[in-house]
Amino acid sequence: MKDILIIDDVVTLGLMLKTWFLKKGFQARTAISISDAKKNIQEQKPDLIISDLRLPDGSGLDLIKWVKEHYSDIVIIVMTSYADIQTAVECIRAGAYDYVAKPLNPEEVLKKLKTLENSEEKTVSQSSRPASVNNNQNIGFIRGNSVEYKKVYEYVDLVAPTNLSVFIKGDSGVGKEHIARLIHEKSHRAAGPFVPVDCGVMSKELSASDFFGHIRGSFTGAIQDKKGHFVEANKGTLFLDEIGNLSVDTQMQLLRVLQEKKIKPVGANKEIPVDVRVVTATNEDMDKAIASGKFRSDLFHRLNEFMIQVPTLEECKEDISLFAHHFLQIANAEINKNVIGFDEKTLELFQSYNWPGNIRELKNVVFKLTLVSQEQIIKSELLKETVPAIYNYKHSNHLASVKDAQEIERIKEALKKANNNKSKAAALLEIDRKTLYKRMTLYNIEG
């Protein structure tokens, strides 16, 4: 099976091509620039590159020369507009196999690939590919391109090879478990188990048994021996989500295990040594939890040897289209559909929405739209029928902004007429003085 790298700075086009090639049985991934492409190629050498000629950080011709210098057996097909035909010819002279005109017809590319496979001289050797596939290129994962996400990945790469305990902070739905898995996969413990635990649903009475295990007969209902999460995660990573929900008693037990690196199952006489890296996450305000006595400060400092703050989706608007197409690809595979993209208005509405549920909400919306879509392109009309809250958000948000602006103007006008006397201004506005102060604070009005 051919491994294809598609290089184009138009994210929507790249992801649509990727989806199309995956449906045809190829492995496919995308890059948006020359620097991104070089890194991609170095991590996992493709059999075939399909590249646009005009890229944000240089010419496709420069990339071809670099590829042919370092990886002479990679086949390259160039995408070009009519105006760039002469440059496309130069690319072929530099080592490209062929070119295709834009707007691109994927079937034309497939014909060229079949011609390529039938040519003994141009056949790409599958043995040149690495034995192991980079986990970051599988269907379940895609990297965000925003500055905020790149910072997160830099921190992951920095801390993963160490044994430091990592504390992941972020709102609900931002993908904290995903970041924890990345840390595990990039660590020297990657061959060991990754054990996720939701502390939010853990009962106070059974937490010791859940964490450390128990022996048969140690309490009512213990009809057989049980391994705890620490034993299950031995030589690997234990991910504790919503860590702020643990009882103070459990926190004390957890602190002791982290210090001693030994556990004692409920009802047992002997301690068991464990080698576990702990990664934790929460969306709570831990400073407030510590100040109120809800969470032990010594345990927090033990868990927080390195912190990673995961951004909200609203902070990374430029990644919404990328993530939406990625989830579309997953949805197609899981529910056996063949939807290839979104129309411009739908993507525009995605961009304008505030996504309170973050990436999890975006994934759920894309799955829902993919399931009900009867066409290959998801249109805004379908979004209006299926998720009206997103369709109407931009309009309602605009109306709210207009209303706020009008209210601010009314308050300022009343204050001016009353010569900044709050009681008189409140009377003019037909509200009480206390309400006026609240609204002045809300709208940051001085006076």
C-alpha cells in the first residue's frame, strides 16, 4: 500500500484529498508548508509526495530539489495552475515524476499512480519504508497548527522522556487524556501500560481498593483478589483525571505511595514495590481547592513537577477547520459514510461559535452531521436543521453586542445629564442606584 504525503497550505483541500485517498486504500497524511513537510518526511518517509507549487515558506521546486537530494526514491507529483506550467516543467527536470493541473481531479492522480505502478522503472520499493509507523499519523490523532497547540506539543516533547510527574490543566473537553497518552507514547515507558482513571466517579469507600487492590475476604464483597490501578500500570503510566475529586484520606494514601513507591493492598500484610509514572489532570482551580483545605498542598506539589496548560478551542480558532475535517474522516470510517467536506458557510459558522464543550463538542457535532448527511458536502442548511444553536450563534451574539452597546450609551447619556450624580442618573434610567452601579461595573463605565 502506498504511503502518500499531500502538501498544500489550503487545509480544506489537503484534508479532502487525504480522505479520498484513504477511501481508496492508501495511507495518506498532510503538511501545510515546506518546513512541515521536511519534518514529516524525516519522521516517516512516504512513497509518494503530491505537492502544491506555491507554499507559504517557499517554492515547491525548492522542496523537490531537497527531497531528491536526501530521498531520491520518493516519487513526486506536482499540483499546479495553468499559469505555473513552465515551473511545473522545471520541477520535472528537477526530478518530479509528473504534474496535475488545478482544480485537482483526484481520479487523474489515481490514473497516474496506476501508470506508475505498471512501470518497472518507476515502481516504488515498499521495503524502503520504516517498519514502525509514527503513532502521530494514525487516524485517531492530528496535531493543531496554532501557536497555542504547538507550545503544548513542545512541552510534551520536552517532558515525555523524563520521569517528572505532569499536571495537565484545562477546561472540560479540551483533550487532557489525549495529551496524557502522548506523554506516555513518547516516554521510555511506551511499551508499558497506560491506565486512565476517572477520579470523578470513584467512591470514597472503595478508592483504596481501586488504587491499591485487595485480597480475598478483606471486606464484605471481596470474593476474590483484585489488582489495583497501580499494579495494572506498573512499568507504565497512570493517568488520574479529575484529581481534585479525591477525598482527603485518599490523597494522603496517594502521597505516601508516591514517596515510598510501594503499595499495600487492602487486607494484605506485605507491601508491593511499584514503578509507575503518574500524570494528573483537572479543570478545577487548584489554588482555591488548596486554600479551602479540599486538596493537600504537599500532594499537589508532588503531582505538579511540570504543568501543561491545554488551550480551549476558542483560543485556537485557526485549528477548527483542521480538527473538523479530521473528525469527519474518523466519522466516515466508524459509521461507513463517504462525506468529503463542509461548505464555506458551515466552516464560517464553526469559526464564529464559542465551543463551550471544546474539542469534544466539535467531534460530537461533526459525527452528528456526518450521520444525517445525505450528500458528500455538509452544507449550512443541514447545520441549521441538526445543530441550530451553532447556526444561530453568530446572529444572536451580534444582537447581544448591539443591545449591550445601546445600554452603555444610555447609561453614559444619563450620567452626563445628571452631571455624574448616580442617584439622579438611576432615576433617569428608571432603575435603582444599586442596579446602576452593577451595570457600570459590568460594562466598565467610569464615573
